[in-house]
Amino acid sequence: MDGQQYTHRDMCAIVGIGATEFSRRSGRSVASMAAEAGLAAIADAGLRPEDIDGVVRSDYDTVHHNDIGHWLGLAGLKFWGISGTAGSSPCAMIGQAVAAIVSGQATNVLVYRALNGRSGLRYGKGTAIQQSGGARYVGGNGTLDEFFLPYGMMAPGQLYAMLARRHMIDYGTTSDDLASIAMTIRRRANANPAAMMAQKPMSRDDYHASRMIADPLRLFDYCLETDGACAVVVTSAERAADTPQPIVLVRAVTQGAVPEMQGGKVFPALMRPSIMETPSKYVGDELYRRAGIGPADIDVAQIYDCFTITVLLQLEDYGLCPRGEGGRFASSGAIDIEGQVPINTAGGNLSEGYIHGMNHIVEGVRQLRGRSTTPVPGAETCLVTSGAPTLTSAMILRTA
């Protein structure tokens, strides 16, 4: 397939980035954090709120487009979009912004995600329907979770634990391989003063001593719970030339699913013929076609890391290492700062903060501007991925 048919290639750029403090208890409303991150991104782009005429948010965000429009004074709003679900949405949100700009529906689009993910709604905590074993709803509940809850499948970590165990059985992956992923990403956070784990080094012994939550996943295989917000401004490459920051182009962006997708949010992925099959493989193949480059051209990657096993699977799905070799690849040092493909250079979801992957996009831009706390020398391309396993999205950023 000829990538030239994708008319969005290099036509848009991320020109502004912003973030709040990442914490366990913000003591603030989600709206105020969204506004802070949004204003920071707009100022970073050298723009004013009145220059923003489009907004895109996650379907999980409680700060709606009219809310952010009100708080920021976006008097000329002409486009708004919503993407989801949850961690699968960040790169797809950028995709909506790109589509709006390329189609002429907007000129400068603010993309944001804000949440009190620790002090407010905690995504791994059981809800009333979960605690009732799904008895309140049987069928038609939208998520299809009600068909799994009575059997004890109540949290995403349980599903990912099954993926991890399957990978261990099929390919000989070990807990020590997962430890290597957690430790590598923690080292990046230790160099990042804004990371929640900036002052908390992790040894291999620390990892193995952490409590088991869903066998074989331990505490340090899990992402953080975070209060905070991130935002970026997307505009055309032409307009980006007039902004104050180094230009970071959106080379290509893609979203998708496996060919025979399941309904629901997370758990129905267990019904596939092979639970090792994730949408990242199909999205990755399409992304490289659209970008006109391949895995060997990726200099640095910000890989969605809700769990360590998610990183391992995506290393394989995006062609950064062969199928079944993800664990050994990570343990070899290939994902470390001097390795083949350094990953999650600010600490990711595991150790910087969990803003549903929007912080990965912010760090991707920082990295290509040369302003990361752990810069990769000479980096010109950055792969950014979003969560799986039912649907996902990804993009490639590049320097101009």
C-alpha cells in the first residue's frame, strides 16, 4: 500500500505542551487542572486562548469541551471531538485533531486529559456492579463486563496477568524480564524531577520483594494512580513555522483493532483464539505504511505501560524485536538509554504518572525538541503508543 495516499503525513505538528504537577492528592478540581495544562500548552505554542478553535478529549474525561471552552475563554470554538476508550485514546485524540485541521474544520486544536486518578476515581477499584458480581445487570450493559465479573474477573490487572502467564508459557519469559522493564523505566523517572517516583530508586531485589497482586504481576508491574493533567496544541505544519518552539511533526497516526474485534472494553479480549493477538500488531503495520518508515527507523519510543507486560507485548507488536523475544530483548538492555530503542524516557505510566498516556505524548515532544530530562542523542523519530487490548492507537513524531 502506498503511504503517499495518506494526505496527513507531515501536514500537522504539535507546537505546544503543558502539564500540571503529578500527585497522589491534588486537592483540586479536575477542571482546574485541565485549565492549567491547557493554558500552559497554549502559551508554549506562542498562542492565546482565542487562537484555539478546536478541542479533543478522552471519553473518560469529566471535563467536557464546553467546560474547557468556558474556563479558557475559547470564544471561537468550531470543532470538538471525543475519543476512547481510556488508555487507547491519546494517539487517536491527536488523530482527530489532525483530521480536523487537514479537513479545514479547525486551525489550532487543544488536546487534553485531566483526572484525579488517585484521590478521585480509581480505575482499578471495584465498582458497585463489580462488587455485586454483575447481578444488577445481565446483558446489554455496554461493556460486556457483566459476563466476566461473576467469575472473579474484576480488574484490568487480572486480564494482563493472564497475558503475562501465557507469554511465559509460550516463550519462556520470566519475572526477571518484567523486572528489567520496571527498573529501566524507573531509572528514567529518577532523572525526571516532575515524576512521582523521582526520589524512589528501584533495585531488582526491590521489585521481587514487592507484593503479588495478580500472579505473576507484582506491585511494581502496575502503573501509578495519579492526579494531574496534560495538554498539547496541534496545528498545521505551515502555521507551526511561526511558533517559537522547535517543530515536531506528526509523521503519521493510526487507530484500529484486530480483524475480528470483540465488543466491550477489556475483558472480552480473552475470547480471541489467541490472547497473544493484540490490535497493536495491526495498528503498527498500518502506522509504518502510512509513515513510509519501519521499526528500524525508530530512534526512541514512548510505549504505553499500564503494566510491564503491556510494554513487552508492544515491543513485539510494533516490530522492535521478534515475536516471543520481548522479555529477553528488555533484559538485554536494548530498551535502556544507550540501547537499541530507549523507551519511556520520562518514566511513563509506571513511574512518572498515569495520565492515561497523554504524558507519553508530552514526553515524545520534549524528546524531539532536545529537552527531555533523559535526552536520546540525535533522536529524530519517536514512536508513541496507546493502550490495548480491545482497540488502540499510535503515532510517529519526527523532527522537521
